[in-house]
Amino acid sequence: MVPVIAQYLAHCLSHCAAHLIAAGSPAPAQPGGPIDNPAPQSPLGGGSNGVDLLLSYAKFGALIACGVSAVISGGLMAFGSLSSRPDHVDRGKRALLWSLAGVVIAAIGIPVANTIFGAVH
């Protein structure tokens, strides 16, 4: 089986080499390149109101989720301290810190991205 595969590969390589030799040298490259490099454009035509609306909804939803998780984590800390379960208090503290970190990330995410991409130009 292996010699048959090797013979087939040798045949394919010789066939490709024959076509490459028969084709000759390629045409010289154009100074601008064969492919145009257009400037980026918005896929929505002129305005991006739909994208802005989706981003604002996502940001508002993230802030609501972080607020709800902060309230729930406060309740978990209270329940853990009243029922003498220190693991619940620790989980509540971690959840509170993560919810506050989520609020900070949701609030500064887009301005930081705009600053980074604005510095590239």
C-alpha cells in the first residue's frame, strides 16, 4: 500500500513541476500591489445607531446584573454571619468584590478601548 501512495505522490509532484516550468516566470508585480487596500467602512452604511443601541443595552444590562449581585452578596454575608457559617460570609465578600469590579469594567471598558484604538492613528 505504501509504495502505491509514494508512486502517486511522485506522479503528482512531477505533474505540478511540469506545469510550473511550462508556465515560465510570473508577471512583474504592480507597484500598488494586485489587491486594493481600501479604508475601513461601517457595514451599516453611514451611521451606527443600531450598534450604539446594542452596546448601550449590553452596558445597561451589565450594570443591572452587577447591582443585583452586589445586593445578593450583601444578603449572603448577612445570612452567613447570622447562621455562623463563615464560608457563606467569605463567598459573599468575594461576590461583592467581583460585582464591584464588574461595575468598574462595564463603566470604563468602552472609553479605554476608544483610547487605545485612538492612539493607533
